[in-house]
Amino acid sequence: MSDDWFPKDKEDLMLAIDRERTALWNLVRGLNEAQMSTPDSSGWAPKDNVAHVTEWIKSFIGYHLDHRPWHEVLNVDKTLTDKADFDGINDLLYQRKRKMPVREVLNEFQETCAELYSRLNQLSFEDLMQSRFPDDPEKRPVVIWVLSNTTEHFAEHRAYIQRAVKENS
């Protein structure tokens, strides 16, 4: 995906999400347990990247679609979300999931993606083009957060996993 790319309609969006999700899934399902569990130089194993992406999809659903308070969705101290402390949030999410077995991480990813698809399929493209925050001077549509939590995030973490596999081979 290019930073300049934007879906022209709902079908275009869903195809892009599925293309990037499938690319990530095909990469990780081709790795064995040891490869999935071996950290790269940053300290994250491929399974940690998958768990991270899964948690951010859950965050997207809870915060942007269900309109629940972000700190409650993430189950973190409100000061982290008030400051948008992504490093602090990501570290907490990593600590929670780092000992989770590979199979559970992969199952949770699949289940969360299924929920995401179900929820997005309930919305029209017009719904997704509505401004997410009423007081947003830029009037950014919900689809911006869809893309950042799906296609863009899948591609970003697929690259991290590819790097980890290369480092550890």
C-alpha cells in the first residue's frame, strides 16, 4: 500500500484489507514454532508482532466503532491514552501477550480479524467516510483509522517479521 492510496469504495477497501491480512497470514503460517518465538534485535518475536496487531484491531473496534473510552478498551491507565503514549501502551500490550503460546496468538488473530470483517461489513462506505470526531477540524473519516489499523499495520509488521526471520536465519 502506498501512503497516497485511498479506497474508492467499500469493495476496494475490503479487498485491500484482505490482501494485506492474507500476506501477513501467509508469512506467519509458513514459520515454525521456533521461528515464531525467536526475537529479533528489537526483542520482538514474530508472534509478538501478530499479538500487537491483534490488540490494535481490538482497540480500533472498541474505540472507533463502539465509541468506548480508549483507556477502557485497552485496559490501561487513562494517562497513557490522554497523552497518546504509544510507546507506553505498546510496551504494556507486549508484556501482557509475550508469554502467550504461538497457537493462541494465531487463533486470536484469526478470530479478531473475523470480528473486524463482520463489523466492517455492517457499515456502508458512506458510514466509514463520516468524520470520526465531531470536533476534528480536519473532519477525518473513520476509514483513516480503518486503514491505519489494518492495511498499513499489517504491512508494517509483516516487514518486521520478515526482518526477524532474516536476522535469525
